[in-house]
Amino acid sequence: MKDPGITMNAEFHGSAVSVLSSDPLLGTFELTCSTGGTIEVLLDRYSAEALLSALAQFLAHDEDARASWLQ
């Protein structure tokens, strides 16, 4: 088991999602880690929908900041 005190950062660099299967829907995309390696993220329909929801919530923070700045 990994040491929970160690943090690794990873970034998404706009790589495409690779569709592995249509039924059931499965795919992958890659993140580049701070150690120089890559992390392959497996997506199914449920996790893709959850990721979209989390990203929409993240982007809403920027919209709130813009709206208060424009007032």
C-alpha cells in the first residue's frame, strides 16, 4: 500500500479519450504525473458522468468570479 503522506500531482494535456468498448461503454485517457510517468484513467458511463458533473461544478466557480467582477 502506498504511503498516504506522499502526494503526486498529475495533469491532463488534452489527450483524446480512447473508446475501448461501446457495449458496455468503456474508455481511457491519460494523465501525466509529476514523476514523469503516466496514469491511465479508465472510464465507464457512470464515472464519465460523475467526472462531467465535477468539471461543471469546477467551471461554475470561474463563472461566479466573472459575474461578481463585472458588477
